[in-house]
Amino acid sequence: MRMRLLMCDHPSWQRAEDGTAYRVVRVEGAVWLVAWRSGEQPRMTLLEGSDDFGPRVDVVAAPAHGHHLPASLWSALVGLGPVGRMRNPDLWDAFATSIIRQVIRAGHARGLYRRFCQEYGKLVDTPHGSAWLFPRPEVVSELGDDAFAATGLRFHASALRAAALAYAERGEKWVELAPRDLFEELQTVTRVGPWSAGATVADFLHDWSLYPYADRAVRTWATRAASGVRWPESEPEFARAWRAATGDHLSTLTLLTLAWGAIHGDTS
């Protein structure tokens, strides 16, 4: 299935002057450049190291049956066509990103992530412009409070340090875990709860059934796309209603709702 749209929701995505979206990622010891222009398929270029596979892009589309979504919302998701999203091949980056996204809006988190990368991460030159990789866990674990404060991440300092230490000790085991097991394991780290664990698993393993689908983003886009439909306002009630409405397609329909919001909504 050829994708019509690529989700560029991860904060490492940037836009070149010609409109190309691009991002650099670690795949084990290698570094890849991923670039995409509207109407085309993603282009992947190995920049450093050796790797036979490269990043993986999953493509999903709205199902025809097997759900109980409001007709207006289902129609909006069908209108997206096939949507692609690149799995984050770096579990450490996925984990740290989900911690930075705690509590704050996506646009704010994007700025904090990029500033932290530019200050302490690795600079990679690409044909589209400069890009940065998130600093390795051994770098993050050694940073003092002033270093986090200088990049606006004072609130996240203890969680990021704890995550870095835990990843250094258990990361090799974590990358082999199934989605539910990884979801539970990540929550053993200080200041990491279901929200961050679920967001990490979704980013790394493409299992959006564990994403925090009752959060503000999904509730907002489901409401805007389904004109005239009143969803429950509280998170627990919305979660029950969303699970019932999406049925066996919870993962796919949650991702597509977030994709709809990325196109039609203010994601700042």
C-alpha cells in the first residue's frame, strides 16, 4: 500500500527551504537520513556505519468495517488515504522524547527537544541542512541541574537522568520485549507512568493501542473531526467510549485520528 501522507509528528523532523521534511535517526550503530516530499515516498540514505535494513515505515488506512465510529469521523479518516509513519528505530530517543512531552504541549516539547539536541547531541550535516541526534544516555546521566535548566528542561531533569541510567543498564533487554512487556517495564523507572510508557511503545513498536488515547490530543481531534458528536469530557469516560467505538482497530484509528489533527489542527 503506497502512502499518501507521512506523519512528521516526532520533534526531530525539520523542514528544508524547498519543503522537504527530513530527520536523522540512529539504527543501532548506523545513522540514516530520512527525507520526504508531499506526493512522494520517503527516501532513506545511510550516512554513517553499516546497516542492511534501515528505518521502517508502517502504512495504515481506515478500515471499512469492524468499528462503531461516528460516520463523520470515519469519513474524515477515510479522506486521509493511506498514512505512513516511521517507527523510531532508537528506543532511547523514543523514551526520552516521551518524557520531554510530559504535561506540556507538543509545540513546546518540540522546541525543548531540539534545543537539548543542539546543545548536547551530535550534529549531522545533510543535503537539506543541519540535523541533530538526541544525546546518548551516558551523556544525559552526567548532566547537572544547571545544564537542564539552561535548555528549559529543569522540570524533566530527574526523570531524564533516571531514564538514562535505567536504559544503560537494561536497554539491551528492553529492545527485545513485546509491546505490553515494554510498557510495563518502562514504568519501573522513576517518574515514568502509563502516559510516557505508552507513547514510547507507540513510537518504537507502532502499537497505538498502548498510546495514551484518552489524552487531550485524541479527544480534541476526535471531537473536531466528528462534527456534531459529543464525546465524554473526562479521560476515563472518553477512554471507555473510544475503545468501544474503535473495536479491533483501536491502534489504527488512534493513529489516524492523530494524523488528522496534524493536518487540520493547531499542534502547537
